[in-house]
Amino acid sequence: MLDDQPKWRTGKLCYIEIPAVDVARSAEFYHQAFGWNLRQRGDGATSFDDTVNQVSGTFVLGRPPAKEPGFLIYIMVADARSALEEIRTAGGTILHLAGQDDGEVFAWFADPAGNTLGIYQQPGLAKAEAAAEAKAEADAEAEAEAEAQHG
């Protein structure tokens, strides 16, 4: 579930262009709220990769924000309440509070440019992320201990 390599298949969602009024502000919002990785493309445009390097995209000027929730993109989160706080802290606006519909937890928010997106709380993700983090910490401790013994 926490794999480093992208999955390539026909039909995979792979690239998003997000309308922005201020590219730097939008980029910082998504980095702060969701941990997206930011980078500069060869043409100088600011681009992003999601936290698992499965979806990338860029911020574009001169397009109206997607304010109405027609075609709606959801960002996966481990904890909807924490994610909503991060969104607020980063400068977003909560439009529809997290609720449960048939066991699904989701919410809608507006980014600094006014685009409406959603968050989706993936069942089991918090536990999987905590386990992966604990394993990484244990591996790092074991490596440091091995280096100290052979140092």
C-alpha cells in the first residue's frame, strides 16, 4: 500500500492542472496541507507530485478556479479532522464539514485560488502509516546500532 514505484496502466489518473491566482501561494498551500512535493520544471513552471509519486501536475494562471463541485477530485487522508485543521492552517476554507455517508468520511474545501476539492478518509490508512513509520524508526535504530558496534 505504501509503495514507492508508480503504477502505470492505461486509464490511470496521472496529471492535474490546478488553476491558480498566485502560483507560489497555491504551491505552498498544497505542500503545507498535504505534503505534496514541489519542483521546478525545465520551463520554469512550478509542478508537484503527490505524496506517493503517483499523480503529478502543475499550477496554471489565466484559468478560472473550479469553484462549483461538479467534477470533484478527492485527496486521500488518514484522518479527516487533522486534515481539515491543516487545510485551515495553510489558508484553505472548509466548505462542507467531514461527514459520514454509508461509512465514508469526506469533506470539501476551497484552496487559496477558490478551487473546490475534497478529502477522503481512507479506512485503515492511519494504522498503515503508523506501522510504516514505526518500522522505519526501528530500521534506523537497528542500522545505527550496527554501525556503532562496527564503527
